[in-house]
Amino acid sequence: MLLDFKQKLENYALLAVKIGVNIQPGQKLVVNADIASAELVRVVVRKAYEAGAQLVKVNYSDEIVTRTRYDLAPSESFLEPPKWQADELEDMARNGAAFLTIISADPDLLSGVESSRIADHQKTTGQALSAYRELLMGNHASWSGLAFPSPSWAAKVFPEAPKEQQVDLLWDAIFKAVRADQADPIEAWRLHLEGLKHRCDLLNDKKYRSLHYIAPGTDLTIELPEGHIWCQAGSVNDHGIPFLANLPTEEVFTAPLKTGANGTVLSTKPLSYGGNIIDRFTLTLENGKVIAYTAEEGLDTLTTLLTMDDGASYFGEVALVPFHSPISESGILYYTTLYDENASCHLAIGAAYAFTLQDGIAMSKEQLVDKGMNQSLIHVDFMMGSSDMNIDGITDDGTAEPIFRNGDWA
């Protein structure tokens, strides 16, 4: 059955509310979104109240206003912590609210902006929101992210298409990727998450000591901490309520040992970070730390990222995604990590998720550090998988077992 646009949009909003944050009767929902996505936000708000939400609070941003601030505001503006924002988000997270982020920004939004201004803003905001982000990364609150096709983003993804068709093309791609074009999208997601859980179960049974990645430009070994847990984006919060952190998702992931990465890795897709593109970059690591790096595009932005704090030059996530995943097979480069990470194996620079370690969500930050879990103000995924990638799992006795061959599950 072919669905019209209105029904697909209704399905999409329903997935955000029921599968993404999984709002519960009497719960509050915070929606963070660009003003361009108001069409979707309004449907999400209605679906949330229909599901029993007590309050839906929408925090709108505007990319034009954001760019104007970077161009015209005094430099000290970017050194002022947004305490008002941090206090509100932390309070709502501690009191059971759920959080939905709708992404739609232009990947080139801050192109040409002085890198120090971006770095100051990222660091100041990251420090102010650190307690809130720790609550989310420890699954103490339900959270989810999805996308809305703004005209600027659609133009980046489909530059060759006629301008009047670009947004429609991106809508079609989004609806397909999140299964909103199916007659029963809720059931489609239930089956998909069961498949990802099966992969996690297989890897958790193996308890590999390390992973060895081989591909053109990549020869990297990553040790895994004792007690690591392979997860998929479907999680459970403190109250036992399941939620889905990403729409879409095709990955299974865990945490690396902070000091356990050695070798070189080559990126395989552009990374959009801080309103700029970083592309065709390499990282060389020794005992977990990035000791050298190159980039054909966005070197200054990469430097900003890797020097954000002490943990920003270490990894916090390893994720496995087969090359023949639906998003990869679409052939579309989305220029946003939310989508591109689901077309490729990837790694994350920065903080590790506490829930990827046995009993991790009950540990203090100091205890997590002792277990080898990286801490940072940032968590930024970059894509490094390809159709040529082979990955071996190394057992405790040193035996190498194939996990990926030629980009797909072995």
C-alpha cells in the first residue's frame, strides 16, 4: 500500500513518540529543534499529548540567527556559559522528562567562521551541559534524535536536482530509512531491533579481547575493556522504560579501552562538525591517544575537535555496521552523522557510554575511568567502514576470528 505524504509524516511523528522517546502517561517531553522543522514538531507535539504527555516544551533555534551571532557577536559572547539552559535541562532530566532532538541544520552553516569562536562556544557549552549529558549517556533519561529536511540541508545532499525537488527527495529518503513509509512502522521497528539484538547477543557471548581492522588506509587494533557490553540503539532508562536513541539505526556498538587503540584509521565519509565539513582525514593512535592526524579538508576544525579537552584525543565508541545496510545501499551521502553513521562502521572521538560496561550506569565518573572508559565533553562519531574492510575479533588466547569480511558480517 502506497502512503501519501501526510500519512508518512504522521507515521514519522508516531515513531518519534512511541519508539524514539517512548513517552509515558504523565511524562514531560522536551523537543529541541530548528524553526525550519516546525511542520514536524507540531505533529510530534500532538502525538505526544495523545500518548498522555503532561507537558511538551519546545525549544526552537534558527540557523540564520545562529550564523548571525557567529558573524557579529563579540568574542566574549562565546565564553559565557549558558547556565540558564543547563539548569533547566538538568532539572527536567532528573525529574523524568524525555528529550527529542530534531536535526535539520545546514552542514556548511559555519563555513568561514573563525575556528577559535566555534571552539570557545563548543567548550563553554559542553562544560555547562556536562551534568545533563552524563544523565543522558548513562540512560538515566529517555532521549532520541531524528531529522527534518531543511532546504539548506536538502540542497547539500541533492545538489544536482532541481531546487524545487530537493526537499521532496530528502523526505522520501528519510521516510524510507526510518520505515515511516510502511503500513505498520511500529511492527517493522520491532522486527529490526530484534535482529540487532541478535547480533549483540552473539558478540557478547564471544567476549573478544580486541578488534583488528584492516582496510585501505586503515590498520588499527582496538582493545575492549573487561566487562564491555555490545549494545544497539534500543535502550532502557532508570524506570525500565525502553527507548530508541537514534532514528534510523543500523549499528551495534560498545566502548573501547581508553588506552587500547594502536595504529592508523582513514575516514571514508565526510564528517560534519560544528557547522563545518572535515573530509579525507587520518588519525594515528598510540596507547589510545591520537598522536598524529591529517585532513584534506577541515584540518583546523579537526584540530579544534581533537583538542577540546584531555579526552577528545581518545575513542569512546566502536560501532559495527555492514556495508550492505539500507542507508549505505541508498547511495546517498547525507552529511550528518545521524544518517551516515548507519551506512558505515564508525568510531567515536570522546566520551564512552556508561551503559556499554557491565554495571557502568551505577558507577561514578572516577570508577568508570578506573575501568578504562574515556571521559570527555564531546562524543563525535566518524565513519571509517567500506566494502573493503575486514575485522577480526581477537580472543583471550590470541586466536583471530572473522567478524567482517569485505564490509559485511562474516
